[in-house]
Amino acid sequence: MDKFSQRVYEVVRGVPYGQTMTYGQVARLAGSPRAARAVGNILHRNPDPQNIPCHRVVNARGEVSQNYAFGGSHAQTEKLAQEIIKL
């Protein structure tokens, strides 16, 4: 796994329960502020969704991903609703 992917997973692992972060915010915190799309691609291949809560990462408008890798946008919305996050 490349270093940027490792940093992305570390940043996302740190997103607190009940909160969200945008792909752009993750990219900035991982050290590549213009790599929001790359963050999306990396999270689509998340090897450990139980410990790397990629469902907490949303687009710049605060909306869920239409291509959420673990069940689509409905599944992402449900996971966020379980954490009392309304989008």
C-alpha cells in the first residue's frame, strides 16, 4: 500500500463517531489538498470498513456518495443515520 493511501486511512480512522468529513478535508489532512478524487478511489478499496469508517466521508456538498462501495448511497445513509447524522 502506498504512503498516501496509508495516510488517508489514518485520517478516516480518526473521524469521530457522529461526525463527517469531506473528501477534500481528508485529502488536505493526508497531505495532498488537491487529491479529493484520489481519496474517493482509495476509500472505494477500503480493506477494513469496520475500523476505517469510510461511510463518514461525504462530498463537498455534504451529500453521500452515489457509488459507496459497501452497499450504495442507501447503505451509507443508513450507517450515518445510526450515528444520528442527518444529511
